[in-house]
Amino acid sequence: MRIATWNVNSLKARLPRVEEWLSYAQPDVMCLQETKLADSAFPSMAFAALGYEAAHCGEGRWNGVAILSRVGLDDVVAGFSDQQEDEDTEARLLWATCGGVRIGTVYVPNGRMVGSEFYEEKLAWLDRLRRHVEGACDPSEPLVMCGDFNVAPEDRDVWDPTKLHGGTHVSQPEREAVAALQRWGLVDVFRSLHDEDRLYSWWDYRAGDFHQHRGLRIDLVLATKPVAERATFALIDRFARKGKLPSDHAPLLVDFDDDDVSGAGSRERSRGAGRS
DNA sequence: ATGGTAGCGCTGCTA
């Protein structure tokens, strides 16, 4: 199974590029962030034409997340498990089960400046996400949570940690929030397959940052061990950040060897059977 | 020299 994630920075502006990318990358599941669309404006038909079912959680002008799948799309749930009916939440979290794997698409708040109210809300949101995952999921079950975390986990994920405005995306509390997810049992799959620095997923539109390779790795695929152990390939597609009308993020894709990604262990069993 | 671009939508905010 191939799972991809992409912050598209407006699906209305990016639909042709997303369609093009789906056609050549052929993901089985595609998580999108920052669709910036109301649910009523979501282009379900365009994705159906490419063979994808879709679920969208949008609010209109800001945020908005979606999951596209051609391997089933069941048990769709938007938002946090402790969310109240009347709670006015931003459209930043959506879950669905695709091909036997629970999949989440997340768009973590930016935080703007360290110490601002927005920064505190970002930390609270990340903590609420951790509590949601810990309460609703089991690290021994197949789970993939991917999206724009707006946190670069380590200094090797950043072109220059000292030059970021306000120091968000690299502060210790933000990194600790991501580390807490990893301690629970989520693996940074791209990092498990690539040790190198200078592998980024986002570049500011301004000042030629992409051309100068001044970026951050803030888009992550986090998977529980039953899934992460089966990862065979991971790629940040910098090609999709080039050319006409790009998003400021590149898509990240990961391949999982999935003749049985649901964790029943058919491969181990068949090896055992071969030896017996 | 401390800048810059893009999206939304029509004014200035958000990233």
C-alpha cells in the first residue's frame, strides 16, 4: 500500500496539480491538508473520476483536511474524540479506515510566534492529539497518522534553526510534543528510512527559499510499529514543489509491504510453515 | 539592505 500526504495550500488553486500528481504517483491513500474549502465545494467528482473515494472536513477559508482512498474508506470521523457537539473547532483532523489501516490526516496549528497565544494553542492542540490517540488507539494495531505537523523534529530537519521567525517549528516544547507521540509508539517512517540531513518538505514561497534549499521537514508520516516495520520506500517529491503554481509543501509518500499490513503476521507464519 | 510570495477576497490577515 502506498500512502501519501500533502499540504496543498488551497485545493481550489491546486486541483490540477493534485490530479496530475495522483495520476503519476498512484497512491492508494492520499491525505490532504489546507484544502481551504467548505465541504460543499469539495471536488469529490474529480477524485471519483480518478478512482478515489473521498472524505473531507472543511470550514471554508482556512484549514480543511481530506482523505482520498482507492482501497476503501470506512468509519470516517472528524475531529477529536473528546469534542463536544457545540464546540467550535477548526477543521484540522480527520480519520478513516482504508485497506485495514486506521488513517488520520492532521493539520497542526502553525503557532506563529513562540510565547504567543497561538503558540500555546498549538501546544494544547498537540497534547490533545496525543491524548486522543492514546485513548482511541493501540500501538500494537495498524495506525498511520500523517500530515503537516508544523514541527521539525530535529535540527537536521531544518536549514538553519537560528533563522526561523520567532523560533516556532523547532522549539523544545513543540519537539517534545512530537516526541511524546513517538514514545507512545508512532514511528517517523521517512526518518526510519533516510538518515540524511537537508531533506525538507516545506519551503517558504519568499526570497527564493526553494531555489536556495532553505526548507524544513515538517510533513510527517507517523505509523505504529506493525505498519512501520513494513515500510519499504519513502520519498519527498521535490519535483511537485517546482513549476507552475506549486504548493509551498512537497508531497511525502511511503510504501508499505502490505500483503497483510493489518498485523496478523501471515508472512511470519508462512516462513514458519516453510521451516516446519 | 532585516526584505521576499501566495491565497483568500477585496482589507488585511494567515502562513
